Amino acid sequence: MEQIWWKQITKAKHFIDMVTDAILGNKSVILSMPAFVPWHETMYEMIAEILNGENSLNRLVSIDCPEGDVGQYLLENYCKKEKRASYRYGMSYASFLAKSEDIVLNSSYIWVKEVSQKKLEEWSRFIADYNKNVPSHMSPAVFILETRDSVKKPKAVKGIQHISFSDNIDAYDKFTFCALASTDIAIRSSLRPYLAEMVSTICSDDMELCAQCLRRGLAFLRDPAKVLALVMESECHSDGSPFVMDLDKSRIDSLLWECQIKLIFPVIEKYRSRFVGQHHKEISAALPISNALGEVIVSPQEVELGQLVRLVGAGNISVTPQAYQELDLFRKARNDLAHLTPLDFEVVEAVLH
């Protein structure tokens, strides 16, 4: 499913293009990422493939953010012993490295992982000093500083572009992923939009958790809380980190109701409108009637499901026993949703038959 996310979701693909365009333009990048990055390794490999295809002379390397001085780390790890020996105190590490034409640093894209607030400021100062001292005939090293959304970006620095995952990906992209990924799930086609809506609503921003729940199809539709608990117990993210979600029943019921209001409520209303259209003459003949608020109903299109059930029961509308059961099913479903009560899956399945 990672291929669907990174290759078929337009904004996710655009995010990769933004990062690679900046790097190929010799701009360093502050990359603000959410707590859970969907298939991080796949994203990294795709970026590496694009960079290599456009500039095979430079290589992309990934490092953990060093705890010590940034410049000293780069001197010790990207310069040969003889070169390190030529460094003289009094010159900044950034200036020395920028002016050195015979080191591998200047043909590297350095991806720095887990950059903290304090380290981000240090890296930004280093990159500003480095860029200022790179000779015009040289291509500079490019640094990709991966942070989390909780880390505030520093003041604008020339030569550094800030790119935020969360600013470029929205709820619709996440739903679109669930809709595309659900096409291969072995469930009835009429249930796929509901599965996609349920998963994207309940699993929120965690695309890998969405993928796990989508794979479980009907089981998730029947009991999302049970499936979520099972996933958290037996599975983990692609980077090895655990799945974490609040399994409070009232919270999940609220999200389930929200999903059903979006998807099931319109289906119920379409059914009501269609039923009224089929029995327009009989309903018109029974009007006017009053609703629960004492308001007088004079138009068939204003007659609600509960009133339709009563008209059938009074003999004003003639339907088969099966049609009556269906009408009453839709009445109860609408009534539950109107009272903030999520529907059982069996009811949803019947409504979406």
C-alpha cells in the first residue's frame, strides 16, 4: 500500500517533488514531519532514486543527528586524516569545509534524522556560514534536516527551504488513499466507500494504521475497536514503532457516528425521497397531517419516515410486507442517527444493500 500512498496520491507525490526540486537546486531543506511518517523508508528510497537519476555524481547519505558540534562531526567524518590535519583553529568549521574542494562532503546530500530544536538552530547557523563561504564555481553540500512538527522552524535562512508534510497533506488526501486502497479488499462493492470513510475517520493521520485496518475489511466494519486492539497488539509501523490509539468506546462510537452521518444519512434521505415519489398520489390524498411539533404538513416531500410508517399502518399507503420492513428499518436507522447513536454494522449493511 506504500506505493499507492507515495505514487498515486497527488499531494504525497508532490511533496516528494518539492523535496527533490529543492535539493537539486542546491538548497538545504528543513523537513517538518508528523509523528508517524507513512512508510518513511519508501519515501527516502524514492527521493534517493530521483536524485541519483538527475545527478549521479552526488550521493544521498542518511545520518543520525550528532550530539556534539556539527562542524566538528562533519570534519571528522567527511575529511581524510591529512585534510583534517590542515584545519587551523580560528577558522570556523563551516568556512574550512566550504573552501575545501577535495572532500566528499561537497558532493553529498546529507539527510540528518531526528533533529531537535536546539540542534536545528545549530545546523541552521552552520549551513548559513557554509553557504556563505562556498566558492561560486563549486556545488555545495546539501543538508536535509528532518524534524518533527513539534520543533519550531528557525528564522528564515538564505539557502534553506522549509517544507512541511502536514501543510501539504490534508484529510481529503488521506480519504483518497483509503478509497484507492480499498479497491483490492474482498468485500461487496457497495461497502467499499463506507470502509474507506470509516478507516480514514477513525484512524485519522496514521496512514500505516489505515492500511492495517483496510486489510481486515469486514472484521473492521463489524468491530473497529476490536480490530484496532488486535493491530496494536500484533503489528507495528514499518519503522518498528508501535501503533498507538485511544480505544475509549465513547470516542470510537462518536467517530463511527460521524462517519455514518456523512455516508449513511444521505442514503437514508434518498430512500425517503424515492419512497415518496413512488407513492406520491397516496401520500397526497392523506394530507394534511401534523408532525411531532404540531406543524401542519401539506407537501408529500415534507413527510418524514416515521409519518410514512404510520400512513402505511393506517392503510393510507399500500406496500408489501417486505417493503414495510424496509421502510421501518430506514426509519429506525434515521432515528438512531438523529439521536447520536451509531448504527450496528448489520443495519448499515442492510441500508447499503
